[in-house]
Amino acid sequence: QLQRQLEELQAQLAESDGLHSQRTEVLLQKESELEALRGQVQEREQLEISTRSELVQRESEVQALHIRCSESNGLIDELQRQLEGQTAAIKEMRAENQFHQAQLLQKEDIIRQRDADLRAAQAQVQAKEELLRRRDEDWRESLQSLREIHADHSSQLQQERQHQQELEREVQNLRPREAELREEARRLELALQQLRAEADAREEAEAEAQRALQRAEAERDELAEIAAKSQASSRGCQEKLVELASALEKARQEVGAAQETLNAKCQEAERLGREKNLVQLEFSSYKEHHGVGNSEQMCAISELKVTVDRLSSQVEAKHAELRKHQGSAGLQKEYAESLEQRLASAERARRELHNHVQELKGSIRVFCRVRPSPPGVERAIEVHEPDKVSISNAGESYPFSFDRVFGEAAPQEDIFEEVSALVQSALDGYRVCIFAYGQTGSGKTYTMQGPPGSVSHWGLIPRSLTKIFEVSQAMATQGWVWTMKASFFEVYNECFRDLLVEGSTNSGCGNSPPVHVVKHDEAWGTMVTNMNSVEVKSMPQIHELTAKATRRRSVGATDMNAASSRSHCVFALYLTGVNRKLNTELHGALHLVDLAGSERLDKSGSSGDRLKEAQNINKSLSSLADVFLAKTERRSHVPFRNSKLTHLMEPCLSGQGKALMLVNVCSDGANSHESLCSMRFASQVNQCNTGGRARRSAKSLTEDGGPAKAAAPTKVHSVVRMQSARSLRNPA
């Protein structure tokens, strides 16, 4: 039995030895796997070393790029210093350069952030390597303990298997991170390539800006030459105009003298005719009463006949002389009429040249209109010439000169005849703004709208629409199709109010929808959002809209005006012209603004709501004055956004469109101080430069309805200008 037990123990020992050998082989296999893992770790270390070298190289490239960016920034600063004082187009390109610079700085911030992420990833890799080293040491200690303690090999083997699984999980977790790092490195490389491309584009943009600067300088020189030629031609026309005026005055004096002589001769001829008739009557009476037998009577009769013959010859001579003087007077009258026609044509040519020079200078044209004073009231304003006026205040006389001055007797038709060419520009694709300025009660609303009814008293709004309708219909023969949309709104207490919507409230100031804000539009300059826009096709429709807006406009009574406008009223017309033959589309905008009257609170006696209205009116007019002051002083910042009125008028006051100011003044002495202030402000505006020539909004049509490109303006401009010339020869 002991022998059997010994044999069983030996068999068990043999089995234990076999199991031990198997476990030893497993341990050797694990050691080989561990060596393979060490090789993989070494390969990863080499990969990390190469990655670090690449990162160092990338960092050097980034530093070089930083150096190039700093150099480029210096060049940009130098270019910006050179581009100061140039045209608005160069300023826009400078803004684009600044925008690219901001993008470049943003890209540099992104690269710095990604560098920080890469460093964090490197720190994580180092932490993992340290963890691998510690676990390698743990593996070695575990193997040593397995060799020394065979009894606990099962538990140790299980632990090692768990450690191996953990390592495998860690390795699997590190592989995606490694892929992410590689993807991040690839993205960084692409970002560097993009930055290089952007730097090249920046260099090309700088070269293009330099070329644009040279073109702008050439254009400026050309415009200066054109302006000089126009001024020389204008001076020649002015001299010719003076000569014609003197010749006309001389002819008028000659005609007056001839007329006086003619009247004297006519009176003398009539007197001689009366004497002849009297003598003939006496002779016939004498003949009837005394007969013809007496010799004395025959002598008397012969004497009477001689007298009658003498008087008849004198009458015939006077008649011949009278006919001669009448022929001479007719010739002189025809000559005077021809001189007047030449004078009128020379005056028109002078005004056209003057307007052309003003457009080249970018100046705002200013017209002055004098309201008639009541009978028996002392007049303080005198109009001396078509462009000169003087005003008396506190015993002193102040002379002013404007582009055109209209006296008290000037009708509405004369005012529109001067601005009709500017209205035509809206059909040529320009943005046009005509605004009436003056104290309350000076006739601004009468000038802009006129009273309803009589056509002769129509203001600028109905006359402008009449002309636009007529010219657009004439242009239809050239293939033009026009669409016109009108809006009528007011700026009341710095809030927009739609005058074409019933019950419109102070939208844009409170929470009540809709909200009206000024939005810049590429085609029409500026538009007010959520404003009712009506397509117009006839004058009855315009009269209906005007009457509706007039009823809804804010009006109040003050001590200076019983029906004072308490808001700035704006009539906006947006025009779209399409010509399929010329493959062209034009966009024009016409803003006719009736500004609220400036007033002094001590004279107007405003209180309550009227006081608040007057304060807002004076504030917005002060903002308008600040804009013109900034333009005159050539400041870098023009405060257009200080008022909704100036924000709306920004395109036409910043050189992108055409503007005309019509200052209305009262001629009576009681309002001389306010009229003097208005004239001083108008004179300041007349000296203001908007900053460039007006821009036309012309685009080419595409067959697929895609985005339009800028059209070649030569042919289109000639066709539109041809219609403009026709309309100028035949004004509405």
C-alpha cells in the first residue's frame, strides 16, 4: 500500500513536473512577447523622436512665418500711411487688408492653440511612456517572483494576464490618439500651406492695391485736367454771357429809344391828320355857305388848297418815316430776341458746365429760394444776380453766393427746371437725394409737394414723378422696361413711421412690431426695413399716395406756424430698369426729403409734446450739421449714425450718390436772424466735399438667372444719356 502511494506520489510529481515545464514554456513565451512589446515601445519612441523633430521643424517654419507676417504687417502699415488721403475705393481696399490681417492673426492664434494641444498630447505620451516603464518594471518583478515562488504561479499568472489585458487596452487606446495626432499634424501642415497661400495672396493684393493707387492717381490727374478745362470753359462762357448781357441791354436801350421816337412820330402824324381833316372840313363848309363866284373866295380857296397839299405831303412824309422806324424797330426787336435766346443758351451751358465741375469735385449743390413777404412788411433779403443774394440783419449786410438763387416771384416750374437733370440721374442708375432745409414756415413743404389741384403750383415730388414717367415711356422704344416702387414715411422723434399704413405707430422705438431700421442695400444705397412699398405707374396713383401721407403726417401749431411739420418727411422712389437688348439692368433711387423746420424755443412757444418734438428736430438737424462739418474738415470718422436721418442719407452724402440742398428763407425782417443762420449753414454745405464721384448701379443680366456681373457702362450710359438730353430739351 505504501508502495502504491509512493508510485501515485511519483506520478503526481511527474505530472507536476510536466505542468511546471508547461508553465515554464508559457513564461518563456510571455517573455518573448514582452521583448516584442519592448521593441514596439522602442519603435514608438523613435516615432515620437521623429515627430518631435518634425514639430521642431514646424515650429521653426511657424516662427519664420511669424517673421514674414511681421514684415508683411510693417509693409501694410507703410502702405496704409501712403494711402491716406486717397479716394474711398483705396480706403475700402485698406479695410480689406485690415480684414485679411485680422484673419492672419486669427490663424496665428489657432496655430498657437494647436501647438498648445500638441504639447499637451506630448505630455500625455510621456506620461504613458512613464506608465509603460513602471509596468515593465512590474513585469520584471513579477517574472522574478514567478521564478522564485512556484507555489503561487497560478495567482501570479492571472495577475500577469490582467496586466497584459490592461496593457493591450492601453495600447488600443493609444492607437486612436496616435492617429489623431497624425491627423492633427496633417491639418497643421495644411493650415501652414493655407497661410503661405494667404501670404502670397496678400502680396498680390498689396501689388494690386499699389496698381489701383497708381490708377487712382492717374484718374485724379485726369479729373483735375477735366475740371480745369471745365472751369476755363465756364469762365469763357461767363465772359461771353457778360458780353451778351451788355449787348442785350444796349439793344434794349436802342429799342426803347426807337419806340419813343416812333410814338412821337405817331403822335405828330395823328396831329397832322387831325389838322388836315379840320382844314378839309372848313373848306367844305365855306364852299357850301359862300359859293364860288367871288374872286376873294377863290383866292382863299386856292390858299386852302395849297395848305391842304402841304399838310398832305407832310402827313405822307411822316407816314413814310413812321414805316421806316417801324421796320427798324422790328429788326431791333428780332435782334433783341436773338440776343435773349443766345443769352439763355449761354446761361444753360454755363450751368451745365458748373454742375459738371461740381460733380467732378464731389460737391453738394445748394439752391436758395426766398419766400415772398406779406404786403407792408420790411424786406431784409435782396437778390442781386441768379447766384448772389444778400441779407440785412442788425444794421449789417451779409452777401452770399449759391449755385442758384430764386427770388420771391420765381414759380414752381423754374425750381424744377433747375433740378430736372438731377431727377434724370435716378433713371441713369444713380442714387439721388434732394432735401429742403429752413426755418419753420419758410415754404419747404410748398416747394416739395405744393398744394393739391392746380398743376402750375405742383412741387418737386409730383413734377419729378411726371418727368420720370414721361422719360421711362420714351425709353421703352429703346427696349427699357422700368419698375418703380414708392415709399412715404417720416422720422418723428427719432422713430420711423410708415405714412402709407393706417395707424402706424412709432415703430423702431418700442417693442411694437414691425421694427423699422436702416439697412444698407447694394443696389439702392439704404432702405428702411418693413416699410410699405407700392408699385406706381401713373400720376393719379401718386396724388392718392401723397394725399394719404399728408393726412397722416405729424403736424402741430406753434407761435411761428399754425401748421408746422413736426417730423422729417421722406418720399423714396426705387427704380429698376431692364434692357434685354443691351443685357443690362439699372438700379436708381430718388429720395425727396422735406426736413422739419428749425425753430427757436423762445419764439415758437413750444411746450409739452411740441417741446419734445422741437428738441428731437433740433437734435437731428444738429447731427446733419455735424456730418457736414466732419466732411468739411476731412475727418476720418463721419458721425452718420448719430441720427436716423443722417444714417438714411449716408450714401448720397458720402460720395456714392448725388445730393442737392434747397434752403428756404423768409424775406421779412422779423425772421432775418433765422434766415441768416440758414444761409450760413447752406454756405458751409456748399463748400463741403462728399469724397468722390457718384457711382452708377449697373449690372449685366445672365440667362440662367445667376448673379449679375458689372456691366460695361459705355453703351448703356450713352443710351440713357441720350434720353436724358431729350428730356432736358423738353422739360416736364
